[in-house]
Amino acid sequence: MATISKFEDIEAWQLAREMTKMIYAISNDGAFARDFGLRDQIRRASVSIMSNIAEGFERGGDKEFFQFVSLAKGSSGEVRAQLYVALDAGYIDQQTFSRLSDMATQINRMLAGLMKYLRSSELKGSKYK
């Protein structure tokens, strides 16, 4: 795996950012915007993916990074589940659902690969020395 010097270079983070922008856009209008619970939850979950990748990376050790990537992976699943709610409620169409769900699935795969790499890493971080 190539050396990455900042979290913004991580492809999963970049895709999560793109997905988050789209989620904010689709949840900003109409009935979706008025469903405060779902709107806020799906936004928090998508932001959580980006935030956990960034925070874990900045911790400086792969064991800690692994924990945060695991949280980000869970949040990507949460986004997918909430997309089903938005689809079933008529807030988004099938095309929007498919695009965002595919993005979340791709993020999930990327994070699974990153977790596999981190699991074998020797860089544990200061918390675990």
C-alpha cells in the first residue's frame, strides 16, 4: 500500500465526501427536508464516515486507525439502511437510491480492504506501546 501523508488522500474518504455532498443536497428540499429525524440521522451518518477516517488517521497508529475505520464502515451501512427509508418514504427516486447505495457499498469495500491492511501493520501507535 502506498504511503499516505494526509487523510484527504484516502480514496474512501474522498468518495465519502462526494456522497456526503449528495446527501446534503437531496435532503435539503421537499418532504425529505421536513423529516428532521431522518434528514439529521443520514447526514450525521455520512459525516461520521469522513470524520472517523480522518480522526483515526490523525491518531498516528494503525491499531487506533483500525478502530476508527471500523466505525466508519458501520456508518456506511447505516447510510445504506437510511437510504432505504428515504426510498420507501418517497423522498428519493430509485436512480438516486441506487447511485448513493452503490457509493456507500463501494466505501464499505474500500474500508474493508483498509482494515485488512491495518490488521497486519506493525505501527500500533503511542496508546498501545
